[in-house]
Amino acid sequence: MRISKMSILRTLTIAFFAVASIACTEDAINGNDGAVGAAGADGADGKDLINTPTMFENKSDLKPLIAMDPQFNFVESYSLISSSDLLNFNGKDFRIGGGADGAGFLQNGEGYEYVINFEDHFAVARLSLDENFNITDATYLLNSSVADFARQCSGTMWEKDIHGGSEDLFLSASEAFSYDVKGIDPLVATPTPTADFGLDALGEFAWENAVPLPKNAYAGKTVIIGGDDDSSDSEGQVTMYYSESGDADLTGGKIYVLRLKQISDGADGVMAVTADTQYNEGDLDFGITYDVEFVEIVAGASKSKDEMETACNDVFASQFMRVEDVDYQKGTDELGRNVFFAVTGRGPGRGTYNDWGTIYNLELDATNPLVGTLTQVISGNTDTNNMDGNLSDLQSPDNICVTENFIYTQEDPNSFDRGHSAYIYQSDLSGNNTKKVMELVVRQDLDPNNSTGFSGEYGALIDISDKVGEQGTFMLALQPHYWENEAFAGVDGGTNSLAHPWKSGAPYLEGSQIVILKGLPK
């Protein structure tokens, strides 16, 4: 009997789909005539494929408000939570606030705890996540009804395994209204969101962040580097809290501020400073390394913020135009002595010594954290000030993230801009080979006035790769300032965000978003 080629092809096709069907049903459950089953999407012929749980999917109804640059099209982004998501746990509603900024991340059993502060809701929240990043609980650890309410700016998780001591502690820094660093238990079972969490020994500054160095960067000692986001009187300082009484002493240390020992000689060289003279960034050249020291502010813990300004001038502390975020190189505790900080600048036409913003590398001595060297490694001042920068697109660097191999610089173009929304750049540790990674998306449909401006910035970018077992995994906080909604009023549960001092007593109405990044080089 002759068999046609068409018959053979038909037989093979039927056999192939039969095998494929068997393979699929091994990972499937029965549905009702193609209806949606209990654990999957609609399947053919009553078979519903199981969706494997994963952290790498949009958990929020709002897609990520970022756009990756083509050079980084291999990096995937997923939205974890947005202010438009109304959650409910134990009969209590929860919504994230606006101005999501500082963050920390801890492993807790098989799940995780993500702690995030909200700059303009004056609050700190904790999101409990299961192993697949489903939010299993959420609560506010601090709300705006606290007596010393303040703008909660950048923040850092003190992790006992990394930084020393026996407890984890979320350090949330305050730049306005009250001027302290708050230390909040990230694992407390029953939060008291109006408690006083102030760490008075660190002193009062216009704090942007307070970053503890790894415990063996200086064994048996506690070193915390801070940024003073100030542009008045003594202007911005690089601060240090230093204790020689153990690796987790947050009460008995002393307060220091950075002072230059060398400045530019005006001919690409260096020269010693003149004693009892105050210097600023304008006395430094891009890419040149200078000797620096930290000088003590005597009885600093007892001084008010205004008194601290005077004390900084009295010791001739070096001035920076708004010191923003601080981070250190990862990899080993010893590399933690390689510190980086962002200076946001003041914008063009303001008559200052830093218009567009700068990034510095502070290399601390191996045995003595009170001395080191300072190098300006990234600068947007290519057309103003010293006109010697290396990144002409840079506008107001705010937050930074430093990994083993890279500096990630995050912009805040809300006070001044160069005609583009907020970017994140990747540079090597010398500040070279800079590439744009992403930009913040401005969605006019989320703005009640359909704005086309550049209103928005980034909060914390933190590497969580080692904790989740997936290299290149980061969490990123977004502040789309254009996104306002009446539903966002008072979400922290406190009162001061309902009568915001900078909103003429009106409620604060901006939203935020937290996204997960997969595949970002570290």
C-alpha cells in the first residue's frame, strides 16, 4: 500500500502534539472545559498550566515608571508596590506614602523585610515579603504624629552581620524640621510609630544619610559617615561619628567634620592650605587627589543644628554645596574604607562654586579613619565653575549606589535641570566610562494637570543579590513628584502629613513606587 507524503506528515504532526500535550499536563491541573483553574491561566481542553511563583513579575497594578536605556536593554524591571495599590492586613488598610527615599533590606526566615522611609509623609514603613516577593504584611514603624517629625531622607540598614553588634537597626536621616538620625528596630513585632528614635550622639545636621562602615573596616571601632544637605552658613559638611569603644557603640563616640589639608595650586598641582582658613569645592580641581583630615566638634552631641553650623565654621570645616548620599565600595570590609559621596550643587546662575553637582571618592587610611585622601571623580561642571568636569548631562546628583565595580549616580532635577528627566548613570570606580542606565518616566496621565515637566527623582538603589540568591538583583525607590491624588493624603496614619508645613497646611498628596531590577551589573 502506498502512503502519501501528506499522510506521513499528518501522522508525525499528531504524534508531536500528543507528546507536547503529555509534557504540558505534567505541570498542569484540570480546569472545567478551559475555564480558569485554581492555580493557573485558562488552558486548552480543560488543562490549566501552573504559573511558577517568582519575584520577577509585576506585583503592582502600575507598571514600572522607568525606561531602560538601549545599552541596558538586558536589565528587566518589575513593580513591587505603588501608591495606587491599597492593601489590607488584619482588617487595616495600607498604602505607601510619597517621596520614597532611604531603604534597607533584611532576610527574615524564608522571607524578607524591606524598610523604606517616605520623605514628605514624614514616615518609615516596613513591607514583609515572602520568598517570591509577595507582600504578606505592611505597617508603619514611624508616622508623622511623632513629636520630632522630620523629612526622612536617605536611610541605611545597619546589619549586625555586616556592621557589627547584636541587632539590626534602620538608620533614617532627617534633613528638615528636626535634624537627627533615627534608629528604628526593623523587626519589632508591635511598632510604636510615634516613639522617639533619635540617636543624639550623632549630632544635629541637615542629615541626608548616615552610613556605617563594615565592622572590620576598623575592627573594634564604630565609624559612621554622614552627609549634611545644607547650603547656608557653614554650608554642607562631610561628617563622621567615631567611637573606639566597640563596633556598635552609638552613644559614646565623638563627632568630626572633614577639613582639607591641601588645595589646588592653580596649575594642576597641589599645595598646603593656609592655617585658620576655610575652603570649599571651588579650591579643588577635577581628578586631582588631596590630603584631608577629620577634626572634632567638641561636645557636638549637645549642640543644636544652628550651634553646629557655628562650630563647623570655628574649626574651618571644608564646605560642599549640599552633601547628599554616601556609600562605600562593596566586596570586603577593607574595601569599605573606600567611601563615595554625592554633592548635589545649587544650579546655574546662583553664584556658587558648584552649579551642576559632583561625586567624590574619599579613601580613608587603613588604620586611622581620621585621615585620608579626597578625589572628585564625577562632575557636571563642564561649562561653569572650574569647567573641568567629565559628565555634561549631569544635573543635581542626589542618591548613589556603589557596588564592587561600579558607581550608580541618581539624579534629582526638581530644582534645576538640563532638559531631561532624572537619569541613573553607571561609571567605573574612577568615575570614567559613564553610561546612562535609565530615566524616570513622566506619565502625564498620572499628573492632575497633565504636566510635561521633569518632576521626579530616585530614592535608594540597593543591591539585594546575595540575600535573594540572584545576582544583579536590586530594589529601587521612585519619587514621581508629578503624581498626586487625594487618596494619598495621610496614608502614614499621622497628622503632620495632613497639614504639611511646605504645603501651606494642606495634605501631602504625592505617590511613590518601588521596583525590582533584574540583571543590573554589580
